Amino acid sequence: MANYDTDSEASYQADDSDVNFIPGYIMENSETVECSDSNSDEDTGIAYAEEPLADEEWLANYHTRERERLDLEERLTQRLNGSVELNEWCECGNCGIQLLENGNECYCCRELDGCEEAMNSEEVKSDLKADGVQNAICITQHPGFDPVCLQKWSLKLAAGQYKTKNKSKYMPLATQGR
């Protein structure tokens, strides 16, 4: 029985074992790894050791941007939880918070550069004028909003192009187990 245990240990530690073999890699044995007494960055393997440290100006800019980001996050959270009234931040008159999931969704279309730009294009203005729409201020009045953002088949076609924050693709509700 003692002989069986020794054979088992010997076969596990053999270099030609399937367990110890990964194509393209050399397995190190802890007994053969040499340790260096040198303290240089190259010998210790510290990541980014050769990179310059941040200077005071960079740190000041970083802290300013981080404060601004946290302030914005707090304002958006206040919008979502209703502690800031809707009429205080909605400029278009069509915003609502009933269906929103997180603070990042609490923007009025008038606050978004792309929406403002889209509403002010000459083509959109001429289409709205032809449809008899005067003084359109909300992105939902854009001639492309309904066909691109609300039509089921447009959304299904576009869904494959987008990913969630955790980098997974959007799936139809039936395949999500709901």
C-alpha cells in the first residue's frame, strides 16, 4: 500500500504528465525558481515602475474632475428620487421619472448636445414646418424619433449594435427568462 502512494506522487510530479503540461508554457517548479536579492524595479517586476508619477497640476485637475462627476451624480440622483422637482430641471415639458431605473437617465433632452444639434438642423426644421409643427423643443417631436426610437422592428435591428454596461448584448425579453 505504501508503494502505491509513492507511485501516485511520482506520477503527479512527472514533467510529462497531462496535468503539468500546457502547450506554449513552461511549468516552473518552486524548488528551481531563483529569487533575486536586488531591489531594482526590473528585478521585482513592479508594473508601471518606469512610468512617471502624477505631478501636482495633474492631481489638481483629477480632483476637480472627480468632484464635478460626483456633484453631477448627486444632482441626477436627486432628480430620480424626486427631491428636485421635475419642473426645476425639465426644459422641454415631456420628461418623467416613473420609468427610469437610475440617475444617469435623468437628463432632459435640452441638456444633451446631440439632441439640441438634431433639433436645430435645417432639414429637421423644414420637415417640422412642412408638418405644421411650430416651436418644437422636445426630441420626441423630431421627425425621426418615432420611426427610429419607438418602432419595434427598428429597435430589434438596432439592439445588436448596442451593449449593456456590463458589455453583454441586449436580448429579447423572452430569452431572458421573464
